[in-house]
Amino acid sequence: MDIFNLTFMSALFASGVRQAVPLIFGSTGDCVSEKSGVLGIGIEGEMLFGALFAYIAALKTGSLWAGVLCGGLAGMVSALIPALWAVLLQQDQSITCIMFNIFAAGFTNFINRIVFGTNIANIPVPTFSNIPIPLLSKIPFVGEVFFNQSLLTYLSFVSAFVTFFVMKKTKLGLQLTSVGEDPRVAQASGINVYRFRILCFMFCGFMAGLAGASLTLGSIGTFTEGITSGRGFICLTIVILARWNPLIAILASLGFGSVEALQIRLQVLGSSLPYQFLIALPYLITVVVLAIGGSNLRSPKKLGVPFDKESR
Amino acid sequence: MATREQYLLELQGISKSFKAVKANDNISLKLAKGEILALLGENGAGKSTLMNIIYGIYRPDSGKIFINGRQVKINSPKEAMSFGIGMVHQHFMLIDRFNAIENMILISEDTSLSVLNRKKVRIRLEELKNQYNIDVDLDCPVEQLSISMQQKVEILKLLYRGADILILDEPTAVLLPAEAESLFRIMRNMTSMGKGVIFISHKMDEVLEISDRINVLSLGKVTGEMKTADADKNTLITMMSGEDALHVDAFEKKAPEEDVLMECEGLEAYDERHVKTLNGVSLKVHKGEIIGIAGVEGNGQEELAQILAGTKYASGGTIKTPNMDLSHRSTRRFMAEKIGYIPSDRNTTGTVSDFSLLQNWLLRKKEVTGKDGLLDTKRMRAECIEGMKIFDVRAKDENTRSSTLSGGNLQKFILAREIGNAPRILVCSYPTRGLDVKAARYVHNCLIEAKNNGTGIIVISSDLEELFAISDRIAVLHRGKVIGEKKPEETTAKEIVYMMMGGNA
Amino acid sequence: MIENLLEKYLNADLLKKLGIMLASVAAAILVGSIFVLMSGADPLEAYYYMIFKPFSSVTSLGEVFIYFTPLLLVGLGVCFTFHCKLSNLGGEGQILFGALGMTLIGISPAAKALGPFSLVLGALAGILFGTLYAALAAWFRALFNASEIVITLMLNYIAEQFISYIIFYHLKTGAEPQSARIAFSIPKIFPNSRINYGVIAALILAFVYYIVVYRTKFGYNLRTLGGSRKAAKYGGVSAKRYYFYAMMISGAFCGLAGMMQVAGNTGRLMSGVAADFGFGGIVVALLGNLHPAGVVIAAFFMALVSAGAVTMQVKTGIPTSFASILEALIVLFILLGMALSSRIDNRKKVK
């Protein structure tokens, strides 16, 4: 097969990196939220919020960056709902988050219809253009794949690196781990566990909002209903696979992004495989990865366990 | 008489009640610089309550606290720490995954965003290590350290924060003798630096060995105060027992019979952390016999209880009854063989706390379905009410949620259910833990009665008095092995303790 | 007799729960009006079309029951998993597979000859397919200890694509990607309404659910497992095995719901046949507090909202997605109410 030449491959992987951007944002946020002991299932809904409001803001202001910021903030504010229920009210985190996801799906569809009417395809906004990094982008293959990307892509990498640095190298990182491992000890060391977890959740929401923004403003240029189609859950899997490490999560995200890119390309090329199989591919891989990579791991000890200051 | 300023800590007339129970009744004590004060008392004497008051977890109903002669109010552990009070709890307050240095940074005054400076902390810790002669690995995650090492990390933590008053809550309960010795040396080093130590214990020998002064608590009151040099065991025992202590040997026991009900050989097991906790335990249970299993906690008791009751598989060894080989058989099979089990954890293992008593009654009942295959609630309700009456379970009715019952009543309920099954063998894990004296005595009476009716009973306990009172035979568990068996009338508590620490009989 | 019953059921605990449910519904409706106002409609009018209009005729009430049957079945199904503290979020996928099972029987050449029996066979096939698909998730959990939450969610997406593939490549008839009509549908009860006998089957199953969960040792074991894993072990209940049972029963109910969708509503396999009932069923289970009567009432209410949302959209232009906003709000408010009431209880206990 001579279509799998270098040009094709570099274009494929460059597209894979673009596809990975929402996953990198999302999994970075989820790393923090899960490390603090709160399941990030609500990230799917937060992404939807981010995607819609980023698109609306970009369309109304004409500025993509205003859109990105707005998307992040929308994700952050929406994250307050699961945060309030799961952390402060100590309700079952998975049920709360699933309900929040239903709410988010309904809410974004609703707003979308209200703002743009029912039957018209939404007006596209221009997407982020590629800004090659001088010198680095000249490296054959690698330069094309990694260093000829949009600013949003670079931002996703930077945010993952910064998060990694904070988690591994600062006291804040230790506090984060302690809150997820043993909130009682954390509380005794002077941390307000509730506030800490809520802040982590809001950070996760902000990142999920950016992930949503990168879906609408990074590649498609418009909002469609249910645009996230399970990417939030894929982020959860990435985080498990990456053992709560944002840097490894980048690699895993790139893997999933490449599968997505390959899937799209095969569809375009008219592969003999049914397209449904191709669409299902990332989900199938997620299940397999969870099965293989999900066992024998050390998750934060109190992940998913609500903290109650009063109980002993 | 020394002036108030000379005391690091002084308590005056501290009282604290929980509902009707007076946990602390007008308690006063003093701790001087460079002194080890022992707080001696049985379980439930009010030691923990008092310490939690000093540490700011509880607030006293009345009484005053002075630190360095200044009256203070302590509202939280954080405030206690700012007054220089540090406490080593029985459950360590450490993050398992961190090493000692990281655990120090977590409690340090650094701001959250400061970049980790492990070197600075290490230098300070090495200083403290040398100063107090504490030998501990600073780089190993806490979870991989032995219990005694973890305890040293805890002590190091307090010293790192600059605590002057150190409270050690039953620190030797989890230690081997040699480890206890090394802890005592550290305590001595601390007092020689002018710090004050409060040492909580119910072990008389240790208290006599290490402390400078002794305060004895019994039933929430200070019943004795003396210099250790002036103290002797007999007076201490009298002070500790108060008025309402257990009466040893008040039971009418039938002699055990010859028939063997259960025989296990070479049992081996691992705990949840995959540490081998049982290392070849062999036991025989005879008809109408109570075997007491003594041992320092964490020497495989929990695993042994679960294996004997069939809720855990042994990784090696055999369990047999005269009828069948039960090794690797299901819990249901054990239940069918009429092996009863009183687990140590009453609230989440012995019962489902959200269930009513009636629902909990069905938990280990085999014959609960009628001819139609549905639950025969009518019969079960009658049985439950009957059982509750016989065992004097005080609850509004059988529909009461089990979580609302007191520990004693809940234990009576579990006894009613298990003994109601007419077990051939009954495994009891810490049957009287956390119960008041009256409820404990009730439990003992029940066990003796069951024994006299022919049940073979295994009682795992850390309460030697209890074991001496009810057992026909005491087996000592040490590091996953039975290292000796004695009849209570042929041995002394001292000898058993010696064996518990690994000494040869 | 009646006094006894009243005393038994009208205890403080139940009244409190009932109060929380009703208050939550009211609060959700109140917050929902903000959304209605946002869309420029009149809340009273909107809620009239949503909640009261469906009662105006047998035909429109029949539409409610078209939603009621699958919602009740899925709701009962996920109750089994909730009882042992497991979450089956894979209802969507299991419904799709159940629908596939019914369709394969219904469009087979033998179906015409079988007549009504094709429905029985179809139901069995639907149940089988749904059960097996749920078993897959349970198997992943049991074997690899993978979280059933993410697995079931992923299996939904996979099932969706699989069904899409089937109707695109194998069962396609005509221009639209959908299967042929099944030979025999569930008969209607009234001529001028779509309500069919599936409702009766679903109600019977609600009774069966009651018997199984509250009157058998199996149900008791399931609830013990949910109450405390350690106590279940103590009582000789194998957690692994019961998680499997719960998941599979849950899948069976969802599969049957899929069968009802095909045999009582769409008449053929098409994309969107699951219609978010997998998640609606979760709302039903929680709103009904896992109690059979509660679940039936909750399913009816949710069906009313879903069917009414369609009328509401036509009449007032409010998007149907308003229904899912309302659903989610109701459950969130219930959780809020539960948390607050338990907090008040605790405070009382301390005093």
C-alpha cells in the first residue's frame, strides 16, 4: 500500500495530535479531580457546556480566544453542580455525575435550539489556524506532526506539563495526594478538605471546558448536539491508563487521537470496513484498555468516597 | 508545692459526659517538664476521652486547662498543636504513600505553592534523629515501614512541629518487646530535653518501668496518684479495678468433653496487603470447651477468626469437622455445619446498619423460606421477637433500625441470632470490645451457658482478664503461630503476656 | 386490617421520603419555569401542554403509555443493580440489543405463521440479547475489576454503532436505514389509541419485581450486599456471583424494554429506538426510591413529561430537551433532599 507513505503518515499523526487536544485538556483536569478523590464522570457534561459556550462566545465576539476563555469558565461554573452534590452533600458521585451529564446534554441542546432555532445548521466560526514554531517545525516528520499546530494545541501541552509540575514538585501536589488518599489526615494537617476538593473539581471543570472549546473551535468550527460523544468517558479511561499522571496521559491521548484520525481518514478513503466499525473503534479500544490496563492499579485510596468530617 | 508555672500542662476538674455516661468526672492532673506521666486504666476508664479533650477534639463540659501556667481553651487539634501539644494516636495520622519527608512537608508551615524542598526537611530531620536517637528510614514510603517504624515517624512529626507535650495513646499495644524498649529510650531522650510525655497504657509492668509518676483512672475518675517509685502492683490493681470490675471465676463451668468438634492443621493466610499473617496454626476444639486465643493485636487474629468461621479461604492447611473436610468450602457450607460467628465489627459485618432488626435476623438463617419459596416473615418475626426477649435486647421493636442500638444491645442481638442457630461451634472475635462492664458480663454468661450446653467456642480477645475468666484453655498466637497452650488455672497473666511477646513457654 | 396496613406503611420514614419526592418534583418544575421563560414562552401554558394536555383524550394518553412501558421496564431493571450498589448505565445498549432480538424473530419468515407466538419468542430473544450484553459488562468487571460505569457507558456507544451497521448492511429495506416491519405487533387495547397490552406485561413484572426483591432470599441477599459487602460475606453471599445476577437481570429487563419498543411502538429496528430510555430508567428508579409502587408512579410521571414535551414543543416551541433538564433536576433535588434530611436527623441525634 503506497498510500501509507511519509506524507500520509505525517498528515495522519498531525491530525491525530489535533484530535488529541480535547482529550489532553480533559484528562489533565480529570487527573487532578480524581487525585483529590472525586470521580470525574461529570467531565462529559462539563465538556458540553464548554463546547457550546465557547462557540457562542466566539460567534458573538468574533474572537476565538474570548470563546476559549468563555468555554473554560462555562465548564468551571457547571462543575459546581456535581461538586456541590458530590463533595458538600456527600451524595453518590457516579449517580450525581450521570444526572449532571443528562442535565448538561438537555441544557446545551435547549440553549442551542433557543439561540439558533431548530432546523438551521449552525453558522461556522473560523477555527484556530496553525502557527509553526520556528526551527522546530522544520524537523522532518516530528516538526510537521507536533510543531505545526494551533496555539490551542500548544496550550493543551503546556497545561498538562504545568499540572504535572505542580503535582510532582510542589507542596500543593502533596496536599492533593493527601486529600485523595486519606482526607482525615489531610484535614488534620490543616487543609479544608471540602474546599480543596471543590477547587479541584472546578479546575477539572475549567479544563473540561477548554476541551469542549477545542472541539468546537479547534476543528469543527460549530456546535452540534452531543458533540462530545463520550470523549469525557474516554478521558476517564486515559487517566486510569496513565495512572493519574498528566504526562503519561498526553501519550495515551495521542494514542486515542491517532485512532480517531485514522478512523476519519479510512472513512474518507472509502475503506472496505463498514464505517460504523471505524466509529466504534475508539470505544472498543477503551473497553479493551480498561480491561487490560484497569487491573492491578493503585488508585487514590479514597477515590469516589465522600468525605464526612463528622464520622470517625 | 511547686508553683503553677512549673507545669507544662495542668488540668483542673475536667468533666465530660456523653448522654448519660460520665466519661470523665472531675479529673485533675499535672505534667511537669522532663517528666513521664503514666495514665493507667482499663479500657473504658476514660483515658481516650481525656486525651481527646487535651487535644481539642472534644470540649469539656466543665474544668480548666492550663499550659505553662496560662489558662487556655483548646478548640481544635490545630490549636492544640499551636500550644505545643502533640499526640500519637493509635491510628497513625500518616499518608501511607508518602515517605517520612513528604509527611513532614504536608504538615509544615510552607505555603501550598512552594516548590518542594526535600533537602531542607531532610537536614532538620537528621538533626532530630540524632538528637533523640530515633532510627528511621526517611525515604521509604510509610506503608512499607513496620508499625514500630511508622510510630517513630509519627513521633518525629511531633518533634518536627516543635511539640513540648507529647501524648502517646497506648503506644506499645502494637509493638514487640524489643521495639517497646527502643520507644522507651526515645521517650527518655525526649524528657531529658525538657519535654513532657503523657503515656497512656493499661499494662502495669510498662508503666512501672518507664514512668516517673502514675495517675490511675477508673470509671472516669482519678482513683490514685503517686510517684512510680512509691507504687507497687497490688495497690495499682486495687485502684484500677474500681468498684465494678469483672469478677474472675464467678462462673460455673462444666468440664469439656473428649469429642473433637473441629480440627485445623497448618492454617496459613495473607491479609489484604498480601502480608502473610497466619503461618501454620493448628487447633483442636472439643465439645463444651472454650478456647481463648490470646495475642498482641495484628498477629493474625482477624484472619484466623474469618477462616475458622468460613468467610475467608486459608491459603494453606486444613479444617475438618467429624463430618467433612471444610477446607476451601463456602461460607454457606460452614453455616450448614452449624458454625456460628460473632465478628469483631458489629456495625458493618455483624449487621447491616440500614436494616431493621428483623431484616438482620435473616442474615445468617438458613430456614427462612416457607413452602411457597418466599420468605416466611411471619415465622422469622416470631423467632426474632423470641430471641430478642431471651437475650434481653432492648429495642423498641423488631422493626427498629439496627444502627440505633447501643453496642451492648447490638452484640446481644447478634448473640441471640448466632446462639439461636444452636451452633456446634461458635467463633467469637473480640466479643466484649467496647462494651460496658455489665454488657460484657452478660456476654460472658451467654458464652458459658452455650459451652455448658456442648458448644465448642473459640474466643479471640486481647483482654486477658476475660480470657482467664471464661476459657478452659488459652492458646497464644504470635506472628501467625500458636506458640503455646495453657490452662488458666495452671498459668499466670504474666506468663501469658511473656508468651504473647514471643517468649517461649 | 386496613389500620394495620396504614400503620405499617405510613410510618414517619415513608412520609418523609414521599415529602422529599414531591418537594423535589415541585422544585424542579419551579426551576424549569426559568428555562421556559428563557425560551420566551409562558410557563403555565407550557406545563399545561406538558402535564395536563395528555389527559385530554384517550389518544394522547395512549402516547404516554408508549413511553411508560419501556421506562417502567428499564426502571425496574436498574433497580436490581442499585439494590446491590452497582450502576447499570448500559441500558441504552441493552435496549438496542433487545430490540434486535425482537426484530430478528419478527421479520423472520416463520413469524407470520407463528402469529402472536412470535411476540413470545421475540420477547425471549430480546431478553436473551439484553442479558448477554449486560453479562459482558459484568464479566469485564468480575474478570478485570474494571469499573462497570465506564464499561457500560462505552458499550452503549458500541451497541449504537453495531445496530447502525446491522440496519445499514444486513436488514436494510428500501432507502431508509431501517429493518422491515415485524410481522406481528403487540395488539392495542383500544382502537383509537396506541396503548397496547405491553403495559399489562410491564405492570405484572413490577409485581414480580416486588416479590423477588422483597419476598425471596435472593432479593434479601441482593439488598444485604448493597447494605454492606462485609455483612453479605458474613451471611454467605458471594458478591461476585450476585453482581453478575443483578447485572444480567437488569439487562433482561432492558432487553424486554427494547422488545416492547419494536413490537409496540416503532414496528421495526431503526436508529434511535432506545430513545434515551436507558438513562430515563435510572431517573425512574431513583425517583421511585427503588420501591415497586414508587417506580410505577415515577415511570408514569416521566412518561407524561416525555410525551408531553413533544406536544409542548409543537405548541410553544420549547425544545423537547427541556424534558431531560427536568428529569435531571428532579433527581438532583431528591439527592439534595435526602442529604439535608439525614443531616437534620443526625443533628437531632447529637442533641
